[in-house]
Amino acid sequence: MRTVDLITRKRDGEELSPEELSFLVDGYTRGEIPDYQMAAFLMATFFSGMTDKEVGTMTELMLRSGETLDLSDIPGLKVDKHSTGGVGDKTSLISAPIAAAAGAKIPMISGRALGFTGGTLDKLEAIPGFRTNLTVDEIKAQVAKIGLAFAGQSSQLTPTDGLIYALRDASGTVESVPLIASSIMSKKLAEGIDALVLDVKVGAGAFIKRQIHARELAQLMVAIGRRNNKKVIALLTDMNQPLGYAIGNALEIMEVSQTLQNGGPVDLTRLSLELAARMIHLGKVTATIEEARELAQAKLLDGSGFRKLKEVIAAQGGNPQVLDRFDLLPNATGMREIVTPRGGYVAGIDAQLIGQAATLIGAGRSTKDDVIDPAVGVILDVKMGAKVDGNTVLCRLYYRDDANVEEAAELVEDAFRISASAPEERELILEVVS
């Protein structure tokens, strides 16, 4: 069996057998197949797609590349939440602590930045000392003790997905529906969970631009979960403008803190509460989704979610005081304001351009070996629908190296669309797939 022949067959739209996919995936994991050939296979998959059988096989191969968590000795159902990636999407750091404070048990294996979107692990690692490379035993012990752990892939957990995940980011294949599905579901099945809430992003600031394709991805992941006896529900949510106001790792930690203290943006708070409620309900903490929504709201208002995140930060080696004292987080040294030349209404904010601008100044990766600067990013001053006058500040770029600031500023200027009339209000939650 030759790697180049399998790449060619996938390029031509043929279905590969489980044995052929195993040859590719296992060979790449062992270092016998080089990056350039696996990148070619990923690109062939991007254009030719995969059958449901192939997606199931890819998921199984990545799942069995490492250990799986056995959380059966921890009372109650284990539940998790995962997003397909969006600009300014820090909901995991809000919804999971709220759900854990309500009694849900959450082993969360998260990802890093992909393309123009941020990653949960990168945000957490903006907290000095925070460890995401937990062992299987550490994850189990922390979930048992405090109900929530945030961890990344490792040599123990889905190591193959970690390798392919980084290569997808560097090879322009992030948006592939079958690759997204197999990546997410292999991580989640490795956690030993009973139930999963998926946030499938749709729009300019998501990898999936159209609702019909987002629905296809959601249905595919729900089906994979069902075949593995897991309860999975997916929310399709709007990602045409950034979620919240902050884009960039330390900046988003600050906004997470504000939101968990009930002072965050309306859109971010609303979506985080709904995701937390879905986790609470699937974890059978409450009998109905209405009760779960009430409980999530209560855990936000009484500060339980905020205290839970502090507890997790302390347990994983970070300083929980960063949520009270933002000067303890990495901070930018330069700032540039972007102003509108004319008045009107903010009719659109292209989230992808905002994400690309943040990546340019160091908040994301252009190659898989790039080092992220946790201090930098973008903070919006306005959201869609806002009325602005000429010379109103639209957003601010925060940076520590001015090498790409001009190019980033141009992207951000292009991202804002000013109109004479107010735009129609958009739905945040577009659809639920279960």
C-alpha cells in the first residue's frame, strides 16, 4: 500500500476502506508518513469529502490512538460542551463553570486556535501558570473533586487528533466538514462522557458559512454520538459578528471574568447561559430544560460560576486572582483606535476579518509552530445596530509588536459596514439539532 496512491484515490472522490485509512492515520502518528503527504490527503479530503462510513472510521482511529477516560466511578452523568470555533467565542469558560456549579460533571478536552478563530486552551494559557497538559489520572481526580477540568490532547488522549488538528490549521483545510466532525467527536468520545452539547457556528466568523452545511455537520456529529450510545444535542448559532467585545486570549479572559460577574455583553451572556442549561439538563441535574435555565441563571447571579472558575484555575496551577486583577494577565504595550469616517448605523461587522486582524498581530497562528502572544487582540467599541457619528471609535487594536499593525488596521476598517438605516435584528440561536 502506497500513501501517494491513497491520496490520489481520495483526490478523485473514491471511498477509502477502513484498512486504507488506518494505514494513513497510524502511519502518520508513528512518523512514517511525512507532514507534506498528510497535508495533501487533508486537502484531497477538503475537496472530495468523505462518506459517513469514512468519517466514522476516522473518528474511531483517532479515538483509539490513545487512552479513554473511565469516569464510571464518579457519581452522575458526565457531560461536555464543544464549539466548532468562532471569533470571540469564549463560552466554554463561562458555560462550563456555571454548569459545574450547578452539579454537572464536566471533563473538557479542548482545542487550540484554528485559522482566524481562537482556542480554549490558548485562552486558558494566557493565565500565568495554568496547566492544560493534565494526565488521565489528574483529569479524573479533578472532575471527581470539583466537577470540572480543562485539558488538551496529549500522548495519552487522542494524540493523533492533536497532530492532524495542527496540520489542518497550517494547510488550509480547517473548514472540511468530515475533518471537523471526526476531530471533535474523537476528543469527546475519549472523555468517557455520557452526553455532549455542541455549539455549531454559522456565518462569516465561522468555518461553516451557510446554515445548510452547519446543519449537515451537526447531524453528522449527533449520529456519531448516537452510534456510540451518547446523547448529543447541537445548537446552530450565529457567528456573523464577533461574540462579545473581546478578541484575543488575555482580553477574552477579562471578558469571561466580567460575564461570570453578570457584567458581560448581552449576546455572550445569553448564549453561555443557554449552553450551560443544556449541559445541566443533559447531565440530568434537572428534569426539564426550563428548570435548567433557571438554575443556570441562579448560578450566574449568585457568583457560583465565577467561584468555580477560580477553583479550576487554582487546581490547574494558575493564579485565580487574575479574574479580579487584570494587571496580573499579559498586557499589550501598544494601542491603535479605528474610527469611522462617517455617521450612520453599524450594519455589519465581518467577524472573519476581525479574527484575521487579531491573528496578524499575534493572537493566532499562521503556521503550526507559531507562538501566540497572549496579550494582543481587538476590543470592539460597538456592535451591529449601534448608531455612530463621524469619528466614533469602532474598535481598538492592542499589540506588542507593530510589524503588522497597519495591515491589521486595514482589515478591521474593511470589517465594519456603516449604513444609513439600522439593520434587522439577527437571531443568535438559529436551530437545534438532536
